[in-house]
Amino acid sequence: MPPNLFLIVIDSLRADVVYGSHVSTPTLDGLIERGTSFTQCVATTTSTTPSFSSILTGCYPPRHGVRGLQGYRLSPEVKTLAETFAAAGYHTHAEVTGPLVPETGILRGFEDANHRQGYRVPFFNWRDGVIDKLRSYVEPWLLLLHIWEVHRPYRSPPDFAKRWDRAGYEAAVAATDRWLAPVLEAAGDALVVVTGDHGEEYPDSAWEHKLVRLARRSRRSLRLQRWAPALDERLASFATGHGFALHEHLVRVPLVLAGPGVPHVAVPDQVRHVDLLPTLAGLCGIAAPDGIDGRSLVPLMAGEALPEEPAYMEAVGVKLEGRRIEGARTPDWKLLRPGEGRPALYKLDGGGPPDEKHNLYGRYPEIARSLENFLDRVRAREAAAPSGMSDEEEAVVEQHLRDLGYL
Ligand SMILES: [Zn+2]
């Protein structure tokens, strides 16, 4: 019998709060202690729906077709994780929330997909339902669980401290970790995977928190965009949340696997969300779909090496107002190409503290060119017939985005 597969995606979960931080996460630490942790995992985009689309198809956005939160539907030409596992005899279930509505097409292949209005109910009161369902599933099962409680506005029970943005975020992570423990217990000896769909930007100190709020208020009340666009743009760079950029805090996410056949190892190599589907298929003895952008990470888990491959990234958040920032990342470099505007090249120093302030594009033209060629190659895979949405479907998605405060 192949293992049950429990894929947990915690929305907006940054890598650095899980790996070796002061935030208390005993449940995730337990998974890390017995499983494989990829310490340099890169999300494909910094917005929820396109990022999930890459996790669930092993493809970059040009191929899967979901290039934003609104107006895109998953290309019919890609095969989803749920379709792949269902074809191999798995019973496939999804418990999702936020913008992951059925109209996006990304829930294709799930036998049942429950979209809960999680953001409208008090903190975590839906756990018992998940545990009951977990105990009733016919084996082998696949469950995708999307957790929203780390997403802004950060919420946590009263026994977790919450004073300013960073503390609120960290409290939400700690509370989610505690919430997960009985859910994992109910999942038995399933193959468990935990990741974030993208990271999060928040002020690092209470002082910075005040500055960000002041910048936001000044931009609005003084209408800076009208008479001081340069200053407005400068203050806009104090943005918090996600979706608007491809900074390290926004693209670095944890990726932890534990369960049958998973060795205890920490893998420092750069890996990508598009690698997850072929890896999970490999661990469960299933063939991955052909023609995807990711590759199986099973060799890395076994201590073997894989040739370095860049990660392709896109920022398509609502704050960008239709503009798109493309990016390519290796452990040492990050190239950013905004729709209009100058490209930038930053030195990342092998996963160490990054320098995302000094643009070295002019100084290392060969590195920049090779990463730009990579971007062009990924872009050339653009689906021949982009799959749009009907007006009714678009209205449903828009209403959800409004409820979530995106619009
Ligand atoms: Zn998200």
C-alpha cells in the first residue's frame, strides 16, 4: 500500500521563522528532527493562487497559465497533483480557503474540495472537522490542507503575545504550530509535507513598525502620488505583506517532509516549489506527468548531488496594478526584470545574508545575461491558448478578493 499523503501549506509562512528562530514551533521541529528539511526552498510567486498553481502542477506560471489573482484559470493542458494521484488510485481531498476558489481551476482532480470561509470565523474553530474527516478517509488518501491563520491580519489566541506586526506574525506561527499537533496525530503514519505558499514582509522592530504606518498614512493623506511621485515610490518601498516583490523574505519558504521512506537530513541546496510534485510522486511510486518544469528531489534526500538549476519567479500582486516582475534565482545571484524599468542583479552569497540593495547588473554582465536567457526560455513555454474565465467566474473570484481585503 502506498503511503497516505498529507500536504500542508501554511499561507505566508517564511523560512526563517521555522528554521532556527526564537519562535516556538515544537510540532514543526518534530517533523524536522525525523524528516528531510530543505533549507533553501524558493516559492514560484509571492501571491497565493499562482503559487499554489505551481505547487500543484510542477510548472512555472507561463506553462500553467495562472499569472495573477484575478482573471486566470489553470491551463487545461497541465496535469495536477490531484489528477496524478487519483489516477494512481488515491482518494483526493482538499481543505482550502482564501482566494483558492473552484473557479480558478486549481482544485481540478480533487474528489472533494471544501473551501471554507476561514477568515470570517474565530481563530482555529474548524480543527475538529478536519480531524473527523482525516479519520474517515479511505486509504490511500491525499489531503491538501491550506491554513490561513498566519496570513494578515495576524490573529492568534489570547495566550500568545501580540503587540506589533512582527510579534503578531510570530505569535500566529507559534499558535498554528500548536494547532497542528493533534491534526498530525490523526494523520497517523502519512507522508507529511509542510511548506508556505510564499513568505511575508513585516517590520523587524517596533520602531520600524511605526515608520511603516507613518509612511502608509502620509502617502494616503497627502496624496503624494499626485505631486511627489518619486517620494511616493520611495515610501511605497516600505510595503509589508506579500505579492509586490521578490525579496528573499517573500520567496524563501520552509519545505519539510517526514514519514515513510523519508530520511533524516537537512538539504542546503536551492530547491523549488515546482520540484515538489515530481518528488512526492517519486516517494509514492507514481510516475510524474511529462513536460513539467520541476524535477524529483529524491536524489538530494539520498545524499546525491543534482546539477544546479535556477529558480524562476514572478511577482504579480494586486499592489503592482497589472505590472509583473520576473526573477531568476540561484544560491549566489538574483536577477529581477520589472515589466518596465531597469533590470537588477543582486548578490545572494550562497544562501547567507543577501545584499538586495546594490544593483550589480552593470558589473557582472555575463551572469546577468545567462539569467536573462533562462527567463526567456521559461517565458517561451507560454501556453499556446491561455485559458480565461467567464464573466460570472471572474465576478465570484473578485468578490472573494474583496472579502479578503485585497481589493
Ligand atoms: Zn498566500
